[in-house]
Amino acid sequence: MMDREQLKLELKQMIIKECEKDLRPEQIPDDAILIGSQGSLALDSLDALQIALAVKQQYGKRIDGNNQTRAALTSVNSLADFILSDAAP
Amino acid sequence: MIKLVSASHYLQPVYDHAALTSLETALRGLCREPFRRIDRFIQLALLGSANCASGRKLRPDCGIYLGSGLGPIGNNVVTQEQLIRDLEIPKPFNFINTLGSSAGFYVARNLGLQGQNFFISRRGASLQAVLNAAMADMLLGFATQALVGVVEEVALPLDAHRLRQHLSQDILLAEGSHWLLLQSGASDSRSLDLKRFAEFAALEGFLKSAWRTGDRLCCTRSMETHAAKTMQQGFDAGALSGPTSAFHDSLEAAWLAAFAVSREPGTLFLVDGHPERGWSLFYLGA
């Protein structure tokens, strides 16, 4: 079983690397909105696609177009929940 | 009359077993904003274009004419490997940057330009292609200023990069970003002209009449070997020394930009053509 705190740290590192943000992991709150102008990270739809592909490659979980999986991209918390869930890859 | 008002010339040999030179520090001082999602090809384009435009206020209608023989080869290799070898969907940033026009977008954004924006990829003749496009647009009034650049990137490993271009493994490779800022009617600047000839003899005749001691002659790689030799034999052999012994696909651009940056006296003649297509002569004069 993957440690949730460790997973969230990995996800933050992945977001920083994939989206080329000049941030440190501790600067991303677990519940910060990731995508859109409301979020402090100011990531856009292209970043969302980049993260979705990285999640698929690293964790084998597919974020597709349906509302349920798309919601996984709301925050680091929701992304961790999605990866740890029993949903089929 | 089209004049050259500024030029920049970046040429960096890439040695075996050495990493590519990092461009990030140089770009930090040249870019108006830190750009995300850019690859090495875009970095090279930003570096050269910003240096060429440095200290000048460009006109908003200034066109961008970017050429390359290989284009964004690094990202193309990554994307093809993801698709074909790994059977994976390429990452969006890699995929988007396989388009050479991405580089033109970032150059325009960095310099605040809204004019024409072209990317032309042509092996062995990218400089001629972009110069033709830029000069035509300027003569037709689509732009009064043109930023003309040629960028060549090296994708590691070097042996694969050489193989891809059918080069011998002992050839020294280079990356380059060579830019010219052209303007209609600018005074006290070098003029850039283009002449076309249907017959080789007419080209030779023109060159003989225009040639002055100290002028330079450059024959493009796409020229037939015998024609290039004929040209070179007819003129001062000393004029043929280039700016480097290293190779990239658009070395003509390195010749032209290096000559422009050096502010040496005389004229540089750049000859290109084929017996069936005719001949063209670009010349950058005093």
C-alpha cells in the first residue's frame, strides 16, 4: 500500500517537473486548485493533459474525459485519492 | 532597397562525450518573461533573435522568417520514440514543439511582434528559403522590417545525429542560431540584394563584373559540385574561408551572419542554384 503523504510529495514533484513551474513542493498546498485561473498555480488545459499522461505513465491510472476522473485533477489531495482508489486503470 | 540593420551569430561546436551548452542563464537576461514548455530549438531561436534585436525598438509589423534544415529535431526524436518504439501517447509539450512554428510564436511573444510569422524547413537551403520569403514580403509591402533567422539544433547522441544526416562519424557538429534584421530604406547600412539568373554563364558574368578584392564567395551545399568548383576556381580562393570547421545543415547562414556581425569591408556573395532551376545570388554589400 502506497503511503499517502509520500504519494502527495511525489505528485507535487511531478507537477513541478512536468509543468516546469519554478516552485518547491512545500509551496503547493494539498488542497490548492491546480487547473484554471482560480488556482495559485495558474495551470491550463495543456498542463492538465501533461499531468494526466504523467499519471498514466507513472501510476498506471488513466484520467479520461468523464467528470469523475477529470475531478481527480482538482488538487493534489484529489489526485492522490484517485491514484489510491480501486478504480480500474 | 533592403538594408541589413542588425545581425547576431551564435555558433557552438558540440564535442563528443560533452553535454550541450546550457542556454538558460543567457536566456534569463534576454527574455521579457520566463517561458515554460520550451525546448532547445526554441531556446536557440529566442537567444539569436533577442541578441539581434537587442537595443532596438522593432516595428510591430516586423515579420519573423525562421528557417531550419532539421527543425526541432530533439523533440521530433523524443516524440517518434514515444509513439513508435514505446507505443505511448507523446506528452503534449513535446508534441506541440515538434512544430517549428512554436519557435516563431515564442520569438514574437518575446519581442512583442504581430507581423508575418513563417517557419520554413528545407534541408541544405533554409537560409535561401527564408531570405526569399522575407525579401518578397518586403518588396510587396507586407512588412517594412523582417527578422530573418536560421536555427540548427543538435540532438544527442551525436553518432545518431550524424547518421540521421548521412555524415561521417568524424565530422565535428555544431548548433547555430543566426539572425538578420532587415529593413526597407534604412540608410548607412549594408544593403542586401537578390538577383536571379537562368543561365550559369550570366551569373558568372555578373559576378566577374561586380567582384572586388576582399569580397567573399559562398556556394551553397545544394549546388551541384561541379558548378560550385567552377565558381570557386574563378575567384579568390582565400575568400572561401568560413566561420567554422564544424558542421550544421545551414552553414550558409553562419557565413552570412558572421560576415554581417564582423563589419568587415567588402561584399559577401552567396550563390545557390541548379542547371534546371536556375541560379540565385544573394549579396550583402557595403
